Amino acid sequence: MAMAALRREGKRFALSSPNPINVLRSSLAPSEEQMSLGVRGISTQIVRNRMKSVKNIQKITKAMKMVAASKLRAIQVRAENSRGLWQPFTALLGDIPSVDVKKNVIVTISSDKGLCGGINSTSVKISRAMHRLTSGPDKESTYVILGEKAKAQLIRDSRNFIELSITELQKNFLNYTQVSVLAEEILKNVEYDALRVVFNKFQSVVSFLPTTATILSPEVVEREAEAGGKLGDLDAYEIEGGETKSEILQNLAEFQFSCVMFNAVMENACSEQGARMSAMDSSSRNAGEMLDRLTLTYNSIVDDAECGAFNRLRIFGDLPRFGPASSNSIVGTQ
């Protein structure tokens, strides 16, 4: 009885459908194929979007590298020329980073923009370490910050020690006159026995040296000279004219600070552009490697989808033909 019912259902299927194989394919194949094609379409679309984003990022990083190289060539000459300003003062008044004074002012120089490696973090770390060394029960240590990046880091834990903050210095190239105005503004707003300027000295495109320059107040210079401290060749010169030694030391200290500041700003700007070149070059290489991996992933997805479609077509092509003419037809004879 069961076999007879199956034969009757098979005969009705064969008579009602002129092409049974098409009916079978339309009932079974489209759902699986559409699902597979949908998954492939979503996957390839995600990968294509990702590849497009990586390509755009690579273009941006390459352009930023070229801009940084152009700025570096312009600043490097000025930085090298500025070294001749503060070196005579070091020979005359000396540079004593280990001097023990009560009022220390740490001038931290950083950049206003990021994407330049770790030069700003290095300056902040040195400034914090120097602040710990120069602080104590009878000592006072404060900050003067130049640059947005150092301000953003030091304001988290040293807000109460920040005397003055100056940002947006590097919109245009600074000259000595502008930097000397900044130095005068700093000297008017702080009281100091020692000014300690923290900056990054440019060495090459791939390296910079964290540096600290110390400028002593005229009173400390006189005290150290009387105590036999190492202050350079100041005592080898005779004072002429109506000015006293204190007045001359005051003028020399202010001039020394402006020259050191100008050199520090130029050196730090050079280091910033060199570090940005290195960072953008690394980013471009990383984007290229990521693009290669995404290309392999995209090709693998497309190949898998094509192989799956070919296998499905081969399976359905091997199905037996339905109808009275086929000896393998599921429609039995009475």
C-alpha cells in the first residue's frame, strides 16, 4: 500500500510538471545559492570597504611624511645656526645642572600636534623626574610649559605646580625676536634661582637626545663664584664702564635665557618633524602590509565562493533525469 501511494505521488509529480528537474532545482538550489551568494556579498563588501579605508590612510600618511620632510629641511638649518648663540654663554657662565637652589622653574618644551612618536612623552618624563629631584621641604619647584602636548600630560597630576602655560607656538616659524618676547614674559611671571629648560636636541631623522639646559639667576651666579663654583671664564674678564657686576650679570642671564630658549625651540621643532617622518613611514609600511593581508583574504573569499558554486552546479548536473523516457525515473510502472 505504501509503495503504491508513493508511485501515485511520483506519477502526479511527473504529470503536473513539464520539467521536473527545473522544479527540483528551483525548490532546492535557489535557497542555498542565494544564502551563499548573500554571505559572499556581505563578506566581500566588508573586505572591500576595509581595503579602501586602508588605502586612504596610506595616502594620508605618505602625504604627512612628505610635508614633515619639507618642514624639516627648512628648520634644520635654523636649528644648526642657533647653536652658536648659547654656546658662548655656556663657556662664560657655565651650565651646572647639579646646582642646589631653593626656587627651581622647569621649562618644558613640547609640540602642539601629535603623531610624532614619543618626543613629548620623553620631555614630560624628564620634567617629572627633575621635579621630584628639586622638590623638598625647603625647596620649591614649578613648571612653565610650552606646547599643548606637555600641558595635557602634566595637568593631570601637577596642576598646582604649573605657573605658566603657552600653546600654539608653531603655527608659524618662530624667529629670535618672537622667542625673546616669550622669554621676557616668562621672566616677568616667575621667580627663580635656576631655570631648567627641557627639550629634545636634534641629531638625525631617526634619533634625538633629551637635553636639559640650566640658567642661573644673577644672585646664584655671584654666590657660586664666591664659593669657587665652576662657572666658566667669567672671572677672567674685567668690567669696564659704569655698570656694576650685578647689573651685567642680570643682563647676561636674560640674554642667555632668550638664546637658550631660541635654540631649544628650534631643536625641538627639528626633532618633532624627524619623529613625525619616522612615524608616518612606519604607518605607511604597516598599511601596506595590512592591505596585502586584506587582498589575500578577499581573494580567498571569492575563490571559496566560486568553488562552492561550481560544486553545486556539478551536483545538480549529475541528478537523474525525470520523465517516462528515463530508465532511472522515480516514477514507477504499474
